[in-house]
Amino acid sequence: MTEQVNLTFNDLGLPDAILKAVLELGYETPSPIQLAAIPPMMAGKDILGQAQTGTGKTAAFSLPLLANLEPEVRTVQALVLAPTRELAQQVAEAIETYGKYLKGLRVLSIYGGAAFGPQLRALERGVNVVVGTPGRIMDHLRRGTLKLDDLRTLVLDEADEMLRMGFQEDVEWIMGHVPDTRQTALLSATMPPFIRKLVDNYLEDPERIQITPKKQTVETVQQSYWLVSHHHKLDAFGHLLDRVEYDAAICFVRTRDAADELANTLRARGHAASSLHGDMQQRERDRAVDALKNGDLDIIIATDVAARGLDVPRISLVVNYDIPTDPEAYVHRIGRTGRAGREGQAILLVTPRERRLLQTIERVTSQRLDVFKLPSADEVGNRRVAALFSQIDQQLEKQDLSFYLQLVNQFLGERGNDPDLLASALLSLLQKEEDLRPKEVPNLSAPDRGRDGRRDRPERGERPERGRRRESDVPMASYRVEVGRQHGVKPGNLVGAIANEAGLESRYIGNIRLNDGFSLVDLPADVPADIFNHLKKVRVCGVPLNISRDTGPAGGDRSGRSRSYRNDRSERSDRPRTDRPRGDRPQRTPRPRDF
Ligand code: ADP
Ligand code: MG
């Protein structure tokens, strides 16, 4: 988010029913892609939007798409193409959520592998929005079961991925079979040449939106991340506040409710904490900021909007409790500390599913974040003892202690005690033992499998592509599928079907050799039995794959006629899919990493 942007969702002209749902989700401000895409889409224009993962592209196209349709008319008015079944489901769910107050709205997701029957019945009853994978959408269009005469908006979500997965022809076919009057929105994280071609051929004078986050580093701020599972976040945060040394802290969360809730929790635990968010009156906000400045408050739990531009020199710690979805927000957040060249510390809590967002932040800020290490009980204890000692030193230096000396002498005279014992008793009155010597806490870090060997990786720029690196990590084997050239199969069909149906990222699909009656495909050697059995039934070009482990040319029908296709990973791998934030996609099948 850029500083000059102060527009809210209210300013975008969205219908009240949609605004209500968005506000209910706790979204405070539109993300940059949303700001840029919503107005032109509402006006019926085509858009070409390029922004990284996690920047809110779904709402960027869904909100205007919903605003432009009439739910009471039972026709398909919006069609969203997505590369995988998971993404299709996820987008459909999001659209349903954004459209929950649109009376009668019907959203349907359609993808391969699922039975036709229920999809047909839903289509017959009438739906307003269809979200699906290209192959199955094409099937329905061909059969005439999906009618697009009334289509107003066509969306290609994750277009680069869709084309990389071999859906290029299907997508083009679909684009050739939709009414010319529709608007088209194409969203993509990258813009390889084949996307540009698609844009030139099928989009009409599109509004070109490219969100390139600005590079910005804050050198005096030490930045680290802590990978914790979702349900350990609060615990981790509590220990972090106990053990990290700070003067004042600001902690960022995604929504106002979360801010209030966390502030309440901290207060209940004895912290001087308050929330700071857009729902509060200006007066209340000022009061909280003043209290932080003068030390009446130590912790503020804020949303991005409310904390924008906040300048409190005491802030020496920024905690990203919720990872920002917009990498620029990260830069603004950590800018709340390390002001005027002071030292600051920024700690980012990341759940395993959000790892992809962490990478985006690292890319955008052109720096690698350290792994956060919770200070050990000993470290904390030593620090506190040292602080106590220095307090005593100061007291010895500057106070006139004659009155107290007299008391000590009197006490020792009457009781006959050891001075050591007396001093110990006094210290114990001053400090509780557990405050000085904290207990060890269990390790809360989530396993960081995705970042193995992180430290050994070469510097940015010459780092080998992750996709390529992993490729060799997985033992591959040759599989036979019973669909071949005579059925009209193309390598892309196989990649698309297997990737979708096995939940397998396309780079794990190796060489493909097409023969007349069958084909050979290299896949991970360890495909789990349930996926394997499912793949047997999957149809490509109308023929069940009936996949089996390839046992070699025993049948002798593998004459020199087979042609080998390389599943072009060099192109696929520029967007490793393993690390997409998984938070919002159902995990249906084990990913290759689990194989
Ligand atoms: P993308 O498609 O760009 O990868 P998504 O649309 O999946 O990103 O959004 C990522 C996350 O950000 C989702 O959890 C979504 O609910 C959240 N989100 C989207 N827009 C906003 C916003 N304006 N404010 C807060 N959170 C948002
Ligand atoms: Mg998306």
C-alpha cells in the first residue's frame, strides 16, 4: 500500500450488499490491485492485472464481477477459469463469501474428475457464476450444457499457470466461444510471451495494471521471521513479548476485530496494551498514540491503516502477528521502528501455509530475513540480572543512603543476622525469582521443511531455481497410460489432467512419450496408492488413463515410433507452486513433497 492512497472500499462505488460482506471480512482498505482493477472493471472495461501471489487478486475481480451481475436472472453471467480444481473451489468460495448478501446468487464450481451429474443438475437449475478448470468447462460448452449467451465477465485467474499446465488451446477455444460483448479480466503473477499473445488476440484495449512493489530497506532494523503453526501463534507471541527486549512495541494484525481481541488478551496478561484501528474515533486513536509516546502504554495492536505514518521514537519492536498480504505493507510496518537511525527489531510470525508470502516479502525488499531465535531462559535471566545489578549500582552512586544504612545496622544489631542474608531477603522483596529466571519454553517453531538448506543457498540472483532443485530431489519412474496418439492426445492434455487429478505440480511431471495406443509419463516413483487408483479412472480424450507402472517394452509394441516430449520445466519453474500459501486452499492430496 502506498502512502498517498487513502481510498477505502466505500470510494469504489461498490453496491452496499457487497461492501457489507467485505467489511464483515475485516478488510480495511483495498489492496493496490483492488484499487486499480475495481473501478475499470465496474465500468465494463477489460483488464490485464499483474500482481504477485497474496495481493488480493481474487477480490479485485470478484467484487466488480458481482457488482455487474443480476442474481435474479438465472443465467451464467460470469465465468472464471482457474488452473486447478483447488483454485477453482477456492475462488468459488471467495465469490460466495463476497456475494453472501446478494439475494439469490448462485455460484458453481466445475472441474474434471468430479461426476457430471450434479454439475449438470446445478447448471439446469441456473447459476450466475461458474468457476472451473478449462478442460471441464470446454466439455460442458461442447455438450451445450453450459450456455454463455448472457456472459458479461470472463476471468482468467492465474493465467500464466493455466497456460503452463497445458491449457493454452482449451483457453483459446473457450475465448473463441464466448460472446464478444463480454468483458475480460486476465490476472497473472507473471507475463510470459504467450500471455501477451493471448492478451493481444482476445482483450480489447485493456486497462493494464502492474503492481510492482517498490524496493525499500530499513537498515537499522534487524528483521527476522518465526515459523509457527497457526494454533501456536498466540503462545509464541506471548513468549516473544516476555523475552525480547524492547521499549515500546507495535504489533500488526489483519483486521480490527483481531486488534481488539489481541489487545484484550494482552491486557488480561498484565501488559499495558491497546488496539489502534480505523473503527476508533480520531480522539481515541490520538489518546492511544500519546500513551505509547509517554510510556503509559507499551504495546499497540494495530491495523495497517491506523498505524500508517505513526512516528513514535520509543517503538523498538515491530511484530507482524499476521503476515501482511501486501509486501509493501510490510515495508511500511517495519518502518514504524528504527526511526531516525535508532536500532529496531522486526519479527514476523509466519505459519507454514504463508511461507510463500514470506518469500514475496524477501523478494520485494531484496533481502533475506533471519530465522528468529527466541532468547533462551539463560540469556533472558542473565540480561535481567545484569539490569538489576545496574539498577543497584545507580542507587549506590546517586542516592544518599545514610538513613537506610542506619536501618540496616539496627536490624543486624537486633537480629544478629548475616548481612548477606539480609541483602538476599531485600532482593527477594524487590524481584520474584521467576521474573529473573524464566522457565524454558517448549519449542514452538513449526518444522521448516520448505527451507531446508536455506543457509547453504547461494546469494540472491544466482540461486538455483527452487523448482529445478526439487526436481532432482524426487525419484522419478516411468508410468504407462492407455491413451495415445490414436486418441488424439497431446502432451498438454496429459500434464493438465495429471496435474489436476493427482494434485501434482506440473514440474513433477517429467518426460512424456506418446505412442499410438498408449503413452509413457515420468512421475514421482512414490505416487500414493489412493492417487494412483484415482488416476486409473481419470479420462483423457474420453479414454480412462488406466495408469500402471511401466514394465518395459515386453509387448514389443514400442517401436521407434514414440516421440518424446519434454515437459518444459524451465518455463514452469519460475513460479514454484509448492510454496503458494496454502492457508486458503483445501489440501486434498499429498503434494510431491509428501511423497
Ligand atoms: P492472490 O489471488 O493475489 O494470490 P488472494 O485473493 O487469494 O490473493 O488474497 C490473499 C489473502 O488476502 C486472502 O486471505 C484474502 O482474504 C486477503 N485479502 C484480500 N484483500 C484484502 C484486503 N483488502 N484487506 C485484507 N485482506 C485481504
Ligand atoms: Mg489468486
